[in-house]
Amino acid sequence: MSADLLRTLCALPAPPGREDEFRTFLIEHLSPYADQVRTDPMGNVFFIRKGKGTAPRTIMLAAHMDEIAFLVRHITKEGFLYVQPLGGFDPRVLDAQRVWVHGRQRLPGVFGTKPAHFTTPEERTKAVPLEDMFIDLGLPAETVTELVRIGDPVTLDRDLITMGNCYTGKTLDDRVGVYVMIEAFKQFEASQDTIVAVATVQEEVGVRGAKAAAFGLEPDIGIAVDITIAADIPGIEERNWCVRLGSGTAIKIMDTYSISDPRLVEFLRTLAEEQGIKYQMEILPRGGTDAGGMQLARSGIPVCTLSIPCRYAHSVVETVHQDDVAASIALLRSFCEQSHRFPTTANSVAK
Ligand SMILES: [Zn+2]
């Protein structure tokens, strides 16, 4: 595994709808492994490896490029910024964090916070709502208005590091999914079916990119690759852990956006058993992935999600286990090589 590549993927900014810089990197990195590369008007990018079979079907893999981020919505006359969130941020984890403001130039900033000396006992027990949080750029107001405009994106700042047997940092949702997808895409030897790895846009604002990508591509099967919630931490009962960090790749049975095709779930499970890949089953009571978008394209597509267990999702200390990342790559690679064994049923007309 290449921690350097994962670190690069995590560091590139890609707010929903502004994934350009990330996409450019990915095209440069992955094109040598693809027979064909194309993009669509929304900005989804498709890496295609043609199937060797006589009647290859189309398998769509999807991992999202975008990260939860903000847009500048107001600049005060003193030069402080207020922001509009893109995606589900928890204000509890934003206070006193460093950010990048992508204005005329890239500017470092901080979410300012009231000093403890000035907070009331009640304020100290509560998170500041996002609408009251502000960014300080450390610049005079005139310079701020010269360099920053309403609508400029803001992303969080935190480098990926190795911690024990884990990686921790920001945007592992879903850069670790992109990493798993591109490593499997590079590594699989040959496939009867055509494998299309799609790096999607705007997942964090309601799986918008995957929906359009699947409509255009018309795949026969869709596999999303994303993180899932590992809530195996103190203070949460074991029955609510969802999945466990370090216990393998997670095969999704359902979340609130999609119910995985049960045959596909069984097929992935069989592959994992055959190959001796560590896996666990996942039911996520809240949240969704690109599978939800793919499933509803055209007249419906069988989907499943391969999940990488992640603690502290949607914070700057998202944490994944190295073994789970490796297991996810192994299972996805095996799926690409073996997908022809999975039968799909075409639309049938009853007379
Ligand atoms: Zn995600």
C-alpha cells in the first residue's frame, strides 16, 4: 500500500461542485491503466478497462471525489467570514480548526472561537451553531475583500498521518474509497466484463454525481466504495457499533439510501470466503453512498457498497485501519476479475 498516494488524495481540495483539481490529478495518475478515459458535463470521470469476454457487461465502480466543505456566504466589514456548509458537518468538531480559503489565492485561516475566559457556564456545555461560527484570516479587511469573494470554497486543513495500525486525517471519506477503487483498478489482471471506475462529484450533497453518471453509462451492476461508521468506541453499546475497525472490509446489506441486491451481497461474501479475505456485514441505520444514486438510474440497477470502516466520520480525525483498506482492495480486485460469475437478469416482459 502506498501511504504517500493516500496522503496526496486526502490533501487535494474538492468541495462539492468544485472537484477540478482532484480530477486533474486522478486523470494524470490513473489514465495509463485505462483503455479509455472520459468525463461528463457534471464532472464525473470514467476510467474504462474493456472486458475480454464475448458479451461483456458494464460494471460501474463508484467512489466520490468531493469532501464536505463550505462556501463563503458573508464577509464582515472587519474582514471575518461566515460560511454556508456543503454536506453534513457537525459544529462540535469545527471549533478552533484550521482551514484553507480558496480565494484569488489559497489563504490559511482559522475558525475563531470565544476564549474560555469570556464564555458563560452554559456556553461551555454547548457547541456553537455553524451559522454563528466565523473564519479569521489574519488579514486587514481591505485585503480580505480584495482576495475573497462570496461563493469562494473553504476546506479543512489536516495532514494524513499513520497512527498505530491506522491512518488518520481529514477527507478519508471518501479518499480512502477512491484509493481502494484505483488500486483495485490498477491491480486486477483481466476481466470478462468491462470495468468502469467512476470518480464521482457531489456525493456529500445528496449523491448527485453518481445518479447522472449511472444514467449516462447504463451499467449492469453498480458497486460503490465508501467509508462506513465504525462506532466501536467508549460510550457506545456494542449492538450499535455498526462495524468494527480492523475486522475487515464491510459488505453493505443496507443503509438509508439503498438496499443492496441480496444476490450481489451473497456473491461478494462468497468471493471473500474463497479468497480468505477478512470481511464483516454492515447495516448502517443512517447515511448513504453512491449506490443509492446508481440503483435508481434508468430502470434500476443491482448495487452493493463495499465499505471501509471509519471512526470519527466527518471530522478532521477520521480513522481507518490499514488491514481493512488492504482487505477492501483485495475484495474489489477479486470482484473485477470474477464478475462474470454473477448473473444479471435483463428486463423481462410478461405476456
Ligand atoms: Zn462518503
